Amino acid sequence: MTRDEAETAALIERLVGSVADGEDQAVEAALRPKDLNEFIGQEKVREQLDLVLRAARARGATADHVLLSGAPGLGKTTLSMIIAAEMEAPLRITSGPAIQHAGDLTAILSSLQEGEVLFLDEIHRMSRPAEEMLYMAMEDFRVDVIVGKGPGATAIPLELPPFTLVGATVRAGLLPPPLRDRFGFTGHMEFYEPAELERVVHRSARLLEVETTSEGAAEVAGRSRGTPRIANRLLRRVRDYAQVKADGRITREIAEAALAVYEVDARGLDRLDRAVLGALLKLFGGGPVGLSTLAVAVGEERETVAEVAEPFLVREGLLARTPRGRVAMPAAWEHFGLVPPRQGGPAGGREGPH
């Protein structure tokens, strides 16, 4: 198993992981909005994209190539489907890791219909030969097919119908500049505010035919780490709890009880997050401590701690990465009900007032 595959597997196993597993993909298909007006959040990207699509329709042309960047679970795949629907065009979905040779890309491009939307997820993980072929395809709607080998090899130009490429990546900076510059529109997806996630939860609950109070939706939204995919996943688990343990209605009390069972606390931290912070605070006095040492203390791989747990902890202001190692921030001590040790005092902190 490669490092990327190991990280993906670790994310999928977590209830608050932002990568979709098989169940998520099936449910998301039913919950996805079908047009831009129905899409919640990402106001700037939505407004800008609406202008791009409306202008293309007015010209009777295919839309410019679109690059969407942002963390998993924020709606990049959903927006690609909306782009195809708004342009009344077919949609083809593939991913960067699936394109390991230029021939793989040639087979996909040569079978596209005019105006078709090609969604390329994790575009930054595409192989270099395929990436270089994509330059010409995006700009000139043409690829060169190499026939033969060695000195007798011949490049035969293959004309492509106009199409729209929608690329998705966790960070636009991971793409080489020549590829990034060929996109006519680049949109960065931000994490959602709690109020936006409440709207997502209410909409999903309605589609799932689950009754929820405003307080219950707010409780689920507040633990969803700014990510609609996580909000929908938590909603389904709370729904299960409500149907088995109560009358099926989601209230604040039911949401709190359900998420306590699944070990997701009020701030959205799960078992792994709390294990990392707990070790940092109680074993190492808040740090600084090296990544390898911290990983051994919680019984995880270095990559799991660095790539799975730490990004959210850093974003929440609970942990900082410094040249000397990982350091707990004041919010982490407060979250655990501890006070930092005095300078030079014993490690581990002490119980603070609750």
C-alpha cells in the first residue's frame, strides 16, 4: 500500500474523515444539489461560475476549463455535475491516479463528444507524460498520437471536439504552472461556516425524511469541521441513534447523545485527535515534541498523525508546527480543562476549573 493509499484508508475509517467511502458516495448522489441556485455556500465561487456558464451559453460555446481547489468534501464533484447540467452536456468522471500513461488519457479524450464535461479529480496526481499531453488538448483541442517506436516513430495529430475540463485538487499550487495557467477559471473552495452547514443539515434531513429541530441541526453542524460531507455523515449516524433510541426526531439532546456514542466531541474532535492532543499535553507538557515521538506515544504512523490528525488541529488553533516540534496552543489546554505547567515545572499540566 502506498503512502497516499494509507492516508486515504485512514481518512475513510474516521467518522469525521473528509474522504468519501462507498456508503457516502451512494448517499451523496441522492443529496447533491442539481443546480447553482440549490447549491449552499461558496458564494463567491458560485457567483463567478454562474457568470462563466451564462456567458458561454449566450455565445453558444463550450465553457472555459475550470479548476476547483480545496479540501475534500467541500463540493468540487458536485460543482462539476452542476456545470454539466447547466451546460446541458454529458459528464465524464475520472481521476488523476487512474491516468498513469499518455495512452490512458488519449483513450478518454478521443471518445469525448462535443461540449462534453470531463471531470478529473485529483488532477495533481496524474502522470507527467499524460499531463504534458493535456496541455495541447486543453489549448488546441488536439493530441499527437505516436505510432511506431524508435527512429521510425511518427506523430499523427488527432483533432478533438471542443470540451470543458473540470480539474479538482486539494491545492492549486500542486499543479505545475503550465497546466494551471490553461484553466480559464480557478475557484478556491472555503470551509463552511456553521450557519451554512445548518442549512446543509436541514436540506439533507428533509431529503432523508428525518425531522430535526433547529437546535439539533446546529449541534450536528457545529461538529462537522466546516465540511458538508462530514455534516451529512454525522446526520446519518444521529438519525440511526434517534430511530433506535428515541422517536426518530433529532433534537439537541439526541444529537449530543448520539455523537457521544461515536466519540465526536463538541468541537468535532474524534478519538485520534484527542489522543494526539492528550499525549502532547499530558505526556510532554504541551511540547515542543518531535512528530516521530508523538506518533509513537499515540500508537500511530508518522504520516497518519501529520496528514490525518494535524491539519484540523492546526486550523482550529489547538496545535502548532514549529521548527522545534509540535506545540499545544492555549485553546488545547482549555479544551481539556487543564492549565499549562509553570515554566520549568512538571510536565502534564493540572486540572483546571470546569
